[in-house]
Amino acid sequence: MEHKTLILFFYLFTLLAGTLFFIPAVFVNRFTTAPAVWMQAGVGIGLLGYVLLNKPRISVPPKEFLILLAIAGLYLLSRILWSLESRVTVLTLIAAFFLFYAIGIQKRLFMLFSLLGAMLALWGLGQYAGLLPSYHGVFPVTGPFDNPAGLSASLALLLPFSLYGCTRSSKKYRLLFIVAACLTGCVIILSQARAAILATIVILCFFFIRFLSKKKRSLSLVHYFVISLAGIGLIAGLAFLKKDSAGGRLLIWKCTGQLIARKPVFGFGHHGFTANYMNEQAAYFTHHPDSQYAMLADNIRHPFNEYLKWLTDYGIAGFCLIILLIAIPLYHSRKNHSPEAATLRLSLLSIGICALFSYPLNYPFIRLMTVMILAFLLAAGQTQQTAVPNNGWLKGAVSLFSLALLSVTVYQAFCEREWHTIAHRSLRGQTGEMLPRYKSLYPHLRKNELFLYNYAAELNVSGHYTESLQVAHECEKRWADYDLQMLMADDCLQSQPYGKTETHLKQAAAMCPVKFMPLYRLAEFYKTTGRNGEARKIAQIITDKKIKIPSPIINSIKNKMQNLLNEPDSVNDSPQRITSDKTTTSYFSWQEHLLKDRPPRALLPT
């Protein structure tokens, strides 16, 4: 028994640590693709090993929950019509739920979770001290993520397990758990992630209330009133800590609400938010050109609220199914008042709070931990476990599923690795030689909007404007994006006649009113086509436009537009000068975003 427990502990440590720390620079997006590949392979191997090596009967969830899980799974798969990667993710998480439910809640695993939290916190401290590199250009503390959001949310969900050890472990280990909890809390603060800071404070409040109740020290109404006032003050303080960021999220939630109202029942389908949001934001600023949010708008890939994203993608129907999958384990475990069940609920609460203001479920580790917590809670609430015989049929079915999952994972890893290789070689000046490899990879990644954008940009750089526009139009069906509109505008501009150049530039300008480049390109386009009056109107708008972040490029644009306004109406445009400006603009509008030593900004969630 002890031998099996050791194997289980080692397996779960390998699975979770890999999903958290495995970020080799061999994929275009190393921070999500690499952990996802590790998670899929780990779940496939674990499920196969558990069935082949374990006891003759295996615990499974109650029949009612199985029916709900099947309905939810089929609904989600039906709304993911074109993304193999997303379908595999859904199936992997369902398989992981069965595996974790069969394992069941074990106290020793809490030590593992606390260890992971301490390791992650030490990584963050190393970055803050300058001993380890940060993966973000602005924030020094990101851990093995591209953004502090992933680090802070992971630490927030792991913190309750360190707090558990502070009160439930033996004296010789208690100090270690206290140190782990303090490290975790400090790095969450250093990450400057407001959602995780709020989650941490809420967790600590519930933890100390429970701790005092166990010590027979109850709180009075005055105490609860003071705690409530402090909570309101905290929320207000966190909101004003980054006032512009909070204002920008209000705009995002407002536009997202308009999207949800258009398709409330079933939503837009998988990636419905990314396919539609920026167009909705553009429509908002078209109707409200003087909006107070104009200076705050940016290129958005997530609504900074997981619940709104679920509603946009899957509608009320999908949202209710997901909420039921969360609520039923909580309901089943309501009578389980053990410290272990309480700790799991606190961890789940931290994820729920972070999901209100951030995007924690973008990261495979948090997805896997969420599924694990729900499986443990459901198992903890069962007074009589349901079990199925571990016969040849079950072993055969699980073996086939695991082998299929591993095969698809290898296929995904190969395609992503090939994309990473050719994209980086293209940046080193080998674009012409890499285009045939892009073309051969296209049938495999043609449903990946990020690959389509990168492929279209490379075609544009190499002068294949017609093909670039075709690929960009295919990408536009799945991704409404500012950089994509600028790319399509240049494709049209370089192709005679100019096609929808004006349309794409106006759309890009409406998507992000704070940007200068779309208006500058539009003014140059009007000059090229002899529409000098309209060019002067745009030039006046640019010269009067407020600057959010000063830069030499913006100063140059303003100077050129001022010179245009100073020109007599009768002066002819110089095609030679326009061509020169156009080349420079093309470089700064997206060529600077093509793959360098890491994926371009446009290829990453913003």
C-alpha cells in the first residue's frame, strides 16, 4: 500500500509540476502549448496506468453526475466545430476528472500542492531579485508564465493548502508550511495582480474565521461589520490602484454584454469572443466617437471575466451546464466539514474570484487543478461509492482512448514545433525558403487563427499580397483583431486596384481609437488616390489627437500631418515620398510584431 502511495505521489507531482513549469522554447506559445501537451500526455499515461495496474473495481461518479457530464461534454464539443486542439482539451479534462475521482481525496496530496506553491513562489522571488529572467516586458514577476495573471492565480489556488499545513501538520513540519504560506502571499503582492490579491485576502478571512471557530472563539456582529467595511474599502482601493485599467475593463464588459444580448441562448460558439469582440468595440466607438473610454481601448482577446466569456461563447445553455458541474460537487460535499474539504472549497473560491477579473483558465495548470478539486469534492461527498468492474472491456476502452490521446498529442506537438522552427528561420531572413513549409503546414493548422495571421503576415512580407489577403480573410472569420485589419489594409493597398484598403483602415481606427497608425495610413491613402480634401481632414484629426504614450513614431506622424496641412491645396502629392512613407509604416504596423525571440504580441492573449 505504501509503495502504491509513493507511485501515486510521484505521478501527480510529475503531472502537476510539468503542467506548471514545463515551458521549453520550442513552441510558438511556450506558455500554453507546452504545458497543454504535457497535461494531455500525463493524463493519457496516468489513466492507462491506473486501469492496468489497479484493483478489480474502480470508483466512478454517481449516475446523475455522469449524465450531466455527458450532456455538458457533448454540448461543448458541438460548439467546437473546427478546433482539434480545443476538443482534445475538453476530452482530456473529462478523462482527468474520472482519474482524480478514482484516486480520491488524500491528505498527503495537500503537502504536494503546498510544495508546488513554494517552488512557484521561489521562482517569482528569483525574478523579483533579478536572478531569473522575467517573461514580460513590463512586469518583473511572472513565474513560468507570460503574464502575472497566471502566476498570481496559481499561487492563490495553492495558498489554502499551505494554510492547511499550518494548522494540521505535525510540529516539525509546521514551520515549513508557515514559510510556504508567507512566501506565497508575498509573491502574490509582488505580482501586482489585483484579482489574486483580493482572492488571497478573502481566503485569509475565511481561514481565520474557521480557525477561531475551532478554538471556540466566535466573532460578534461588530467584527463582521468591520470586516465587511474593510472588504468594500479594499475593493475600492484595488480599483483605484490602476484606475485606467479598471475603466478599460468596464468598457470591455459593456461591449461583451452587447455581444451576449445578440446570441443569449447558445452563444457564438467556441472562440466566439475573439471572433466578434473587436468588431463590437469598433461599432461602439463608431457610435460614440467622444467616449471617455477612447483613450483606454486596446486590442482585446479576453473579457477579463471567465463567466462573461462562457456566456459569449456558449450562451446561457452552456453557462448553466458549467455552473451545474461546479455546483453539484459543492452540494454533495456540503455535509463534509473536514479541514480537507474546507481547504478544497477555499481553493475553488480563489479560482472563482480570479475568474471575475482575469483569465486564469487560459492556463492548463489552473484548468487541471480546477478539475482535480471538483473531483475530490464530489468523491468526498459520497457516503457510498459507485464502482465498476475493471474488466477487459474497460481496460480495452481506456487503452484505446489513451493511445488516441497520446497520438493526437504527438501530432499537435510536431505541428507546433514545425511552426516555431519555420517562423524563427523566416525572421532570420529566410522567408522565401520557408513559404513552401508554411504551405505544407497550412492543412494541419488552418483552423488555428494565430497560425493564419502569422502565415498571412509572412506572405505579405514576401510580396504575395493576393495570397496573404486570402489567408487573412480566413483568419478574420475566427479572429477580429486590430493588427489583422492593418495587415489586410496593406495587402489591399499593395494590390492595384486598392480594394477595401479604406474599409480596413477605418475598422482598425475604430477598434483602437488611441492608435495613430491607421489614421496616418488613411491620410496617405487619400493622398495617393487624389482625395486631398479628405486627407487634410484626417491630418487635422491626427494633429488634434491626444497622445497616450509618447514615442518618436507618433511625433514623426504628427509632424508629417502638420506639414500636409501647411501645403497649398494645389500642390501635387509626391508618389516617391508616399512610397517611402508607406514602406516605413508597413514596418512599424506589423513587421515589428513578427516572430523574434518569442511570439509576436498579436500571437499572444492580450
